[in-house]
Amino acid sequence: MKAIVFDGRRLRLADDLQKPAAVHGEALIRVTMAGICNTDMEIMKGYLGFQGIIGHEFTGIVEAIDGRSKKLLGKRVVGEINCGCRHCGLCLEGLEKHCPDRTTLGILGRDGAFAQYTTLPVGNLHEIPDNLTDEEAVFTEPLAAAFEILEQIRIKSTDKVLVLGDGKLGILCALTLRLTGADLTLAGKHPWKLSVAREQGVPVVLAKDLLPAGNKYDVVVEATGSADAFETAMKLTRPRGTIVLKSTVAHGAPVNLAPLVIDEMTVVGSRCGPFKPALNALAKGLINVKPLISAVFPFEEAKKAFTRAKMRNVLKVLLDPGK
Ligand SMILES: [Zn+2]
Ligand SMILES: [Zn+2]
């Protein structure tokens, strides 16, 4: 099969890989669409030292299942990316994403989804509602990461909430948190990206105007993808406020934590989230992801796709293995 492999130094399109098999309670999935995420870019800078088939945002069709329940056979699915040992305390609590022995699709110890076929435990899969296209459903994984914030903190409709970062994740966080009815603003550096959110009714501001405006927020979500934005987040959070960190970066930045102590702020790290509310919001049309799609490339043009994904004024770049 064809797949996009990161060998520790560069990306390579392989066309001679063995098609995986469904074993150990897993499903074999024929990938129908995949999305390039900033984490994929960070992997190429050394994030978690991953080597192998990259990619973790996908839609696919279940072709084989190892296990008794064949309910999902032939169905269109998306898949949660963390696979725990299923035995440890964290796994039994449903926190497989924190299992010390976990693998993560295309990120940690497990080949990913930029391939014609991939495998995941059957329990990780969710059927895609009929009214969603693959192009929309492929956003489930990053959108679930935005919904994770609502699992972790309570946002009141009276709260002032700021999302920092007008990339894919920042926009998805803004579209999601807006559903709480809170007074929400999205800040970024790119007028075009901000306009994509504004067209869906999200109030936006240029990042350079934030500090001069002197506003402080109850909740600041840091989704810039840049290690040094934490300082800015601290300056924009009110005393006793909450900072949610969403960026996963390969290399950190030194930071003076004194403002956290003085203003008694709470910092919440936030990673992968629940698929059900994300799929639900997409299916009900509460969140429209279509304006975030910048381009769809065939696998053969993976290098072009990655170059495009890194360019300014580009949001989501998709890969279509069948194209
Ligand atoms: Zn991702
Ligand atoms: Zn475990």
C-alpha cells in the first residue's frame, strides 16, 4: 500500500508497504480522507521522536474486524487516536490517552493514517452520521480537542473568554466555546484567517491590539502553536482566571511564572478530547468546518500538500488517498 512515512529526517511517499491486518481486537480501515495537523509539522521537527507512517486525522471505511461485534463492518468511521493497554488503572477509568503504555496513531509507537489502510481498536471508532461528508467528518479529531476544554473547565455565559491563535485549532476552539454563550473573542495575526471565523459570527481582534486595549479575560485559551505565547496569555488573564494550553510544540521557551503566583491563575493543559460531542456538533450544523478547507491533495502530491500547509493564509490541507 501507499503511505507517507517520516524517517526521522524527511517525508517520503512509500508505495511498497505491507497492508496491515486486523488483529488483537482491532479494525482494518480503508482511509478515505486525511487531514494535515500542526502536530504533523512538529513531528518533522522532532516531536516525541516519532518515526513511521504519520497522520492522525482521518475518515475511513471499516474493511475487517477482529472481534465478535461486526457492527461497524462496512461503515464510515472516524477514530480516537489514543490506544491504551486496557488493563491499567488509567485505562479502566477511561483515560486511555494517559495510559503509560499507550500508543497514539501516527504520533507515538503506532503507524498513522496517511496511508491507504490503517488500524485502530474497534472501541476507538465512531460511525460518521450520513449527512456529513468525509471532508467535514475529518475535522472530528481536531474539533474533539476543542471540546476537551468543556470537559475540563466550566465556562459560564457571563465569562469573558479569549482564544489566542487564528490557526485551525484556534478557530475550532473559538467556534466550540462560542456554543457556551460566553462573551468570546478570537485573536490572531492573520486578517484573512480571522475573517473565516468572523464570517461565522465570532468577534475577532488583531493580536497586536490586545495588550494596548487593556482587557483582562476570565479564560484565555492559548492555541497559537508557539511556545512563547504563554507570556502573552498570562498578561491577558484576570487574577484568579484560567489559562488553557492547547499548543503542542517540539521545543519549549523559558518563561517567568511569577505572574501565575501573584495573580493566582489556574493553568490547564489540554490535549485530545471526546469525539461524540464533536461529531454531534458537526452533524447538527452547529459548527461549519467547510470554510477551513484550503486544499485537497492526492497522496502522490504529499510533499506539495505539506509545503502548502505551512504557507500563510492556509488553514486545513486534506489528503485524499483515492484521488
Ligand atoms: Zn492533530
Ligand atoms: Zn493502560
